[in-house]
Amino acid sequence: MNINAEINKWKEFHEFLDDRSKVLFREDIMEECNWSQNTFYRKLRTASELSNAERKAIAKIYQLPYNFLFPEPENVVLERHKT
């Protein structure tokens, strides 16, 4: 059985920030990506729907490595062993 676990590191990181930093980063991302506030929060919830250009812009604004915020999805394979 394959289990694809989508982990939204961007959302986790954003929620870790203090309120003032959240607002500053949100405003910068909204300006860079030409998003409304509603679009920002929708994209934050569903990071898998971001384009590569959007992901790169967001990582650049946070000054973090692209792969830190948007790691490649991993497949978890569970095997049943016969006993």
C-alpha cells in the first residue's frame, strides 16, 4: 500500500512566526505574486497547487532554501511480512 503524505512546510513555518512577521511576509508575498489576501490564504492551505515560480518567489521572500519550504513528496511504502 502506498501512502502519499502531503506535508505543508510553508504553512507550518508561517504559523510558527509571530503576528507581526506573519503580516509582513504575507504582504511581501501578496505583492510579489500579485495575490489578494484571500488568494494568499487559499494558497497557504493548498501549497501543492503552487506553481514553481510562486514557490521560488515565496522561498526567496523568506530567505530560505526552496526545498525547505517545498520538499519533494515522498511515497511511504508499507509492506506486510508473512510470519
